[in-house]
Amino acid sequence: MNERRAGILLHPTSLPGGDVGTLGAAAHDFARFLARCGTSIWQILPLQPVGVGDSPYAGTSAFAGNTLLIAHPGAATEHAPAVDYDATRRRSDEHLRDATDRILADAVERSAFEAYCQLEAEWLDDYVLFATAREAYEGRPWTEWPAAIRDRESSAIAAFRREHAAAIARHAVGQMLFDRQWAAVRASMHGHGVAILGDIPIFVAHDSADVWSRRDLFLLDDAGQPTAVAGVPPDYFSPTGQLWGNPLYDWGALARTDYAWWTARLRRTLSHVDLIRLDHFRGFAAYWSIPSDAPTAESGHWVRGPGVDLFRAMERALGRSLPIVAEDLGTITPDVHALREELGYPGMRILQFAFGDDARNPYLPHNHERTTAVYTGTHDNDTTVSWFATIGEQERHRVRSYLGVDGADIAWELTRAALASVANLAIVPMQDLLSLDASGRMNTPGRLGGNWSWRLTPDQLNDGVADRFRDLVTLYGRRLAINNGQENPK
């Protein structure tokens, strides 16, 4: 990440065609689009199976892949304008049942499947059990399952495996197909000189295979309920803070294993992506701990996190430096800056946060540093067009004055500012390249429902957009040198 590079943020679910974006033809077409743009980074959101609210940041496993992304032969190809997750899940399950029957009936495929299950057993066994039990118990959280299954009593688990062998196999086949198709997409990206920037949420969902299978690594009571939960303290935007509700890690227990679970998580993620955006980086320096029965985040307090020890342990275990971009937004204190600087990770700068009345605002381009990643906005921001339309007139005036523009083409004007920044990495959401209004917003934090469903239409990945972006990427020196006809993805 020491070279000037440009990228596009687009989650695979937003790719065009069918009920949901998949790892089929549309993903390979997108690799070609990125190459035409002259970009060398594809940024995505977490790839884990989505849970409550369909959020990729509240998945049912930190290790498994989202099987809704699998491209199935014979699946409907008519483009749905938004993702209907419930309908997509039903159709995906039907396709997976057919795929499982087909694979288990073919000697070569069955052998490959058995080898896959053995290779990935460390995380796969627990995940497929969890996914099957969640299905068998009608989506209830694991703390409401029969006590013997909830508490993973060996005889009960063995009986459950026998009774639900077909469903367990189906969930395992889904993971194998996901990994196969993702590997093909990643190879296609690399073939076009594009690296993938993935995403790891710091916390995991309580109703997940991770917490169910490793209760010893989280702060839980005897019934499996959190004794404290994650969130952030009150601030100007949220007077009572944010109560996320994720269980907190028992960092002492993790340290006694030399952070083996986190190392396994990072290793698995790096089998899918080349670079990692580490969400809520400040939580590794200190995190906001809230009593589990508190109605808001106001009664929380700061607790020291694992700090540099976690990252050095993962470096030792993986035998490499960690290709991490630190999401250092929000309440950032000196200890967070010190941790990021000691580790040498780039931080993030969001241009939509830049135009207050302080020339020292770190998000303003003249205050950027090379070791940062600049964005017009992220998945949590409004589109630039909608943001500009809804901010106050004074702030709008500062935007126009600073950029030297009239704001008539604000998404591209802010994109130009991002690409012109001294920051080595510049990322633009696909919605901004299309100058979309609020209808293109991916997520509104705090809103229940209606998120994560935005999709490209088949005609939006066009040469006009690609050529216009490529011209700016080239102008500001963000196209990597070509080696042997291909740009280096790493």
C-alpha cells in the first residue's frame, strides 16, 4: 500500500442480474470493468452469511461465506431491482438441495467434497452444525435451543448429527461451492490487475456459530447470555450513544491461547482477499463496555483492549506483515493514534466529514497524509449527491469554495478531490460514480430494515463511466505500472 492506487467500493450483492448479485458472470464482468477504469482495488463488505437485518456486519459466522452469492445453474437471470433476502434464501436453499444431491451422487465430486470438509474442519464442523440447528429450531437464537444442544453435550450433538445428516451436508456443500466460485472470481480480479480489499468487523454477533462454539472466548454468563455488550459512547450525533449489543471478547482468555482464534479468522479472511479493512480499529486500543441490561450506551465505560500484542501474535503465527487498513473513524483518542502509528497501518479519511468550519479538520484534503485511505463516503454514508443536497447551506458553500466548483456535478467533483489527494489509496463507492441520489444508499445506521439491498442495473457498468473514471485515475497518477501486460494486484 505504498503506491498511489484507486479502487471502487461495491459489495457483490449489488452486482446486476437475478435475485441478488452472485459470483457468476456478473462478477467476472465487473473485473473487466475495473480494469477498464484503470483501478487496482475492489473493496467489498464482509463475505460472511448474513443474520438478523441481513447485515454483513452481523453474520452468523466469522469464517463461513455467504451462500446467497453462489451462482447456480438454471437460476433465474431476470434482474431484480433490489435484494429480497427472504425470497432469495428460499430459492437458494432449493438450488443447494439439488447441488448437494448432484455432488454426493458423483464419485469425483464426492471425493472432492470429503477432502474439502477435512481441510476446513477447524471452522466448518461448528458452522454447519450451527446453521443446521438454527434451521431445525426455526431461527431461534442458540440460547433458546434445547439445553443439551445449546451446551454442546457430546451425546446430544452426536445424535443431532445423525438425525440431520442431510441438512449438515447441504450446508457444507454450500461452503465448498462458495469457496470454489470466490476463488474463480479472485483469480479473475488478479488476472485484470485488481486486488480485493475485504472487511473484518471487530465484533461478532451473539447468535453466531463463533459464540455458540467458543463460549470460553466471550464474556457470557452460565446461560450463554452476555454480561456486557459493545457499543460507543454518547456524542454530538447520538446523545445516548450506540448500543450495538455484540458480546465482548474475553481478551484474557484469548491471550492465553496466543490469540489463536483471531489468527485463524485472519488466515481464513486472507484466503479470500488481499487486503483487509479492520472495522472499529479503536476497539483494539480501548472499547466501550456496556452492562448487558442497560437500556442505552450511556452507562458504559472504556476498557483497555489487547493493543499491539494481538497484532504481533498474528504476525508471528502467519509469518508475514498484515495488510490492514484501520477504520479509525468516530471517537479517536491519542492511544488509538499511537496504536495505528506503531503498527504502521493506514487510517481512513472521509471527504463528506471534511467541510466543517475548521481548516485543521483532518478529513480536508490538505491535511491528508500519504499513509491514509481517502473515500468520498463509505457504505454507512449517504451518496454524495444526496449528502450535498441535505447538508446546510453554509456547509454547501464551504464545499463549493474549497473545491472551486458550483456543485452541479458534485459526485464527480468530490471524486476528483479524492483522487487528487496525497493519500496513497483512494476509494469511491460505485453509487458516486453513477451520481445516484439517496435511492442508492447501501446502509443507514440505526435504521431497522431497508438496508443492504441496493443493486446496479445491467446497463450502469458502461464504457462512459469507466472511461471518465480512468481519465481521472490516470491524471492523478493512480494507475499501477503494467508488468507483462497485467497490472500487479498486490
